[in-house]
Amino acid sequence: MIEGVIVKKLVKHHDDRGFFAELVRDDEHILDRFGQASWSMSYPGVIKAFHYHEKQDDLWFFPSGHAQVVLYDLRKGSSTRGETSVFYMGEDNPIVLLIPKGIAHGYRVLGQTPATIIYFTTESYNRDNPDEKRIPWDDPEIGFHWETENR
């Protein structure tokens, strides 16, 4: 596991009306601070990768669909620099994933339905000076193979 990454397994409380689950609470100290909450949808097969931040942490949750989430540690001085972690997130694995600043991250939508992501950041998006550095999805340094191998 990449140093500083936090995975929180969600607990669903079911009854005859449906279910309820807490995503993140201030007393868990997962986020240093709250900046922004965002919501996005991507179609099957789409790869959104890679990018990283220098100032903000991200907290990701996929309430519908399925995604293969890939993290790569770019941080100088990190004990896990150069390591890759992969998480399978979505409606069948409801987890919240903290992605610290300096970790390149991206995802591929799995299956035949779109995936929805809700994410929280410790900083609000600044259109004039965005804290978002891009790396190609097929970057040779990261060297991640995005194709499904176990068909």
C-alpha cells in the first residue's frame, strides 16, 4: 500500500426503505480540511488518467458503476516512491479512498454501465491557477497495463 493512502470500508445500514451510509465524518480526521465536493460520470471503457496535485488531497467514492483505480507514488522522499496500488471501487465494493497530494491517480470504467464518482478535495478548484498536473495514461515511467488480463 502506498504510504499515506487511506481506505475506509463503508457500512450500509439497511431496512425496508433502502439503505444509509456515512461517507466521511469530521471526527475521522481523513481530510485535513474541506475544500470542495464534486460529482462526475464516465462511460464504459473510459480511462481518465493520470493527474496529480501539489496542494490538495482527494477523497474518492464511486456510488454506481465500477472502476479500476490506479495510484502511483511520485513523492520525493516517500518510502513508497515509484510504487503502484490498484483498487477496484464501485457499487460492489463501497469504499472511500484518500489520495494524498503527490500521488498520480486515474481510473478506468469497468463493465457495461457508466460509473459515477463523487469526490472531495482539501482545496477548491482555482481556474486561474489549477493544482492539476497531467501525465499521459500510458506514461512509460508508470508503466501501467490498462487492459483486462483475466477474461
